[in-house]
Amino acid sequence: MRDYPLSQVFRLLEPGPVVLVTTSDGKRRDVMTMSWHMVVDFVPPTIAFVMSGANFSRSLLEKGRSCVVAIPGADLAEVCVRAGAVSGRDADKFAFLPLTPLPAEKVGAPLIAEALANLECVVVDDRSLAEYEIVILRVVKAWENPDRAERRTLHSRGSGHFFAAGREIDLSALFPKEKEPEE
């Protein structure tokens, strides 16, 4: 074992796939890249993420009170980086990124056609917790895109370093059989 810098611990614990978050206030829309998120509850499906008040997307989220969390495949890595490199205050990212916005069913923010999955979410709680800006969201509609050839998700290691999820390992036979949660 060797020492590891505390300032880099986040690189070891990145919680899940890089996602694209779309927001809208009814007039403007935005898409931003995010990797700091987590599942909070199974039923109803509830997730949380950190979104700075300095982000243009945050201002749209506060006005629209909803968003879409789109899960891209690893083949969209460069698009994810480009979406995170420009502020939506300065440009409509859908105008120059190869992403196709689709109307959502339950929220005002658009789905992303190229994503593996899209989660339509409404804000449950967006109070700042001390110095952290955590938003709690309830998923109200989920979409999957089974036609996508690339099924691997993209994971951030920080500072422009990523990896694609590898092959799936199925150990479900080792888990006790549980009753499926009711929706």
C-alpha cells in the first residue's frame, strides 16, 4: 500500500455512470454533464446529485422544478466532455452537439434520443446542505433505448480521464430470492 492524496479520493469513489442532465424553464433549455449522483431510494425511485448554483442548468432547474437524467453510452464520451465544457448561458448546446432532443412525457426538459436511458425527474428537495448543493429528485418516468449498439456506460476518473464499463458479471444466482418492490 502507499499514500493516496486526499484531494483525489473522489476519483476512487465516482458513484456511477457519467450522465447528461437536461433542464428547461419553458423558454430556454440546457444540457450539462454530471458524474456526482446517487440512488437515494428504490420505491419511489429517488436520486440525488450535486449541482452548483453557479451552473446555468441549476437556474433552469430551479425555475422548471424538473429535469431529465440521460445515461449515455461510452461512445458519447467526447460529446459528454464537450457538453460540460461550454455554459448554456453562452450557447444552445443542442444546436452544436450531436444530440437529438425529444419531448418528455411528464417534465418540460427534453429526453436525449441517443441515450441508453432517460429518467424524467421532479425536484423533491433542493435545499443547500451546509456548503454542498444537493438536489433530491423523484423519477416519475423512465425510458430505455434497447436499439443502442453501445451498451457500456462511461465512468469518470476526474480531470478528463474516463473508463467504459466492462463486461457484465452475473452473480444473481447467489442472491436470495426477494419479492419485487411494488411500483
